[in-house]
Amino acid sequence: MGKIFTPTAENWPATADAVVIGGGIVGVATAFWLSRAGLDTVLLEMRSDLSSLTSAQSIESFRAQFTEPAMSELAQESIRIHENFAEIIGIPDYDIALRHTGYLFVTDDPGKVDSLKAAVAKHHTLGVTDSEFLNAAEIHARFPYISERAVAATFRQRDGQFSSHAVTQGFAKGSTARFLLNTRVTGIRQDAQGVAAVETPHGAIATRLVVNAAGPFAGVVGRMVGLDLPLQPMRRQKVYIAPKPQIPQDAPLVIDIGSDAYWRPETGGAFIAWVDPDDRVREPSEHLPTDWDFPATVLDKLIPLTPFWETVCDTLKRSDVMLSAGQYVYTPDDQPLIGPLPDVPGFYLNCGYWAGVMLGAAAGRRVADLATGVLAPQQNALRPTRYAEGITTTGDSFLRGHH
């Protein structure tokens, strides 16, 4: 059973086989798999709780509908882990509230029909053979709340949602790692062999293996070892709409691929959001501003393809709307950085995510496999050296939020 605590002088770990920096879902999954591989693992989280920053701002959904081979591979493996989660973490009947509610990517633009067909064909070649292309008649027969304007969609029923908090806590409880809260990393020592220790206000931990899973703060951690990582933190806002009878609770996550606005039902209400292409790259922050007019902007974008939102708007009060924000982190090819950096022996990355909640489970296992030699660096398509090697591919999955 993993231990989660704020350290004192009496219980400070002076050494560890591996130190993971960052207590979101990606970092905690990494700590789980490293400890499962037999390494004495310590995770450092600067805040007072695990999964309380970026992970907490997700809409807690997952999909296998990716067209990038490396992303699809991680997504499919993560879904298998989540579907067998209690058995994998060794806690019988552990519930992560997983539901296969589906993802529906829909358009009213005839010019996008071929792109949707191509996406489904690509899904199938990558092993996601239950992804479907739907024509207008099929959309309206299965999803009557979708506007008659819709002309095409892709759909996969076994995409869905889960509790990212429950997943994070389950990985922590099912591990043998120690999770140190209120412990901010201030530096990383190196010697002739590479990484030597991680420094914090509580003291240092001697280690030869450090994993940077610091989410939007991963660039800050990278600079501690002299690296300028190709990471761009971007604000992403989301809105919770209080329960309204017009919101269909049996709906999948619905994405308008023309506007990048989306929604899904949640406890009688809904999460709604939009990827603002004009939002700027920001410094990482624990406290992000929100735009007061963002909910109205999103609702305006949702109404054309899901017109029931217009009726919802007629009854909305200020108290029905809750707005918050987190940060996605983008890389030059919109895919995460996973694995060791040869320039700094012992320093590993597991960062650069806009889809960390849905990919973290498998990505953590990949880092453990790389660190223990189960997987060779060249077998990992998401290795951080791929840019220097010239083997990158530009992503084209829908709703990746980067244009």
C-alpha cells in the first residue's frame, strides 16, 4: 500500500531508486509502475493533494479514436488498464466509475465528410475496429438531439468516462511508493554519472533516476538540468452546467469538429468546453484566470449542432454555471515526450500532454519499462530525441486543441 503524507525530518527518505516529480495522474501512474517493477520509488508533489491541479480540470473522458499510431497505442493500452483496474492495482472491487458512454465527432460541413471517413479507416488500421462512420440518417436515428444540419460523424461506443481522481488514488494505494505532499522540487544535482539527487526545502533525496512528470511545470523542471524542453502550456477552460431537464443524460461526449466546442452529460447537468485557438502560450501557473464570457461563447458554438442548448440558455442563472481552467501542454508534434534524455543520464520525461488523463496509465508503464530495460529506447516512438532524429509526424486527430 502506497503511503501519502507530508514529510517530516523523521520520515524523510534520504535515498530512492527512483524519484518522480509531479503528482497528477501521469506522475502517480509512473510511480505505480516503477514500484511494481521493484524500484524503491518516491513521488514529490508541490501541492497538498495528488491530482489537484491539471488532472482535476479535465472532463475525465477517454477515447481510442486517435489517428496517430503512437497515441492510439497508448490510448488502447490505457483503456485496457482502466477496464481491469481493480485487478491490476490489487484492490478488489475498486471502482473508478468507468462508463462506456461513447465519443461522437460530428460535422455539418460537407467538406469534412471525407476527413471523417479517413479517420475511421485509420482507426481500423490501428486496431480500433469498432469506430464507426455515421451518415446523416444514422446520426439522427441514434442521436435525436443532434441538429438536422449534421451530415456526418464518427462514433465509438466503448469510448467513455471515468473518475480521474479515483484512478490517481488507486494507482497510489496499489503501489509501494511513497507520495510526499507539500514538497516542491527546487533543484536537481548532477555529477559525472548524471542525475545524483533531487533537492527540496525539506532536504535532498539521492537517486540515479528522476522522472519529470510535472505537467505544465515540466519545462521548469527541465531547466534544472540545463534543458530547454519544447513545451507550450496553454490555458483550457471548462464549464459545469447545473442539472437541467433538457440535457440528455444518455448522450456521449459530443464534439463539433468545425468549432472544437464539445459537451457531455454529468450528474444531471453537463460539462461544456471549447478549444480557443487564439489563447496564448502561458507560463505554468497554479492559479489561472477565467473569462467571464466563456460560458456564453461555448453555448453559442454548441447551439447549431445541439439546439436543445438554446432552451437551456433561456433558464440559466448565474448560480447554474461553474467556470474553471487548467493547462494543456503541447509539443511540436502534439504528442507527449516519454523516455530518457541521453544528454542527462538518469533523467526521464513523461510530459507534454494535452491528453494526459486518457494516456497516463500506459505512459507510466512505458517509462518503467524503459527504466528497467524491458523496452529499448528505439522501440519507443515517443522518445524525446525524435525531433533531433527527424522522425516526427504531425498529428491530425480531432479535438487535440492545437492548430
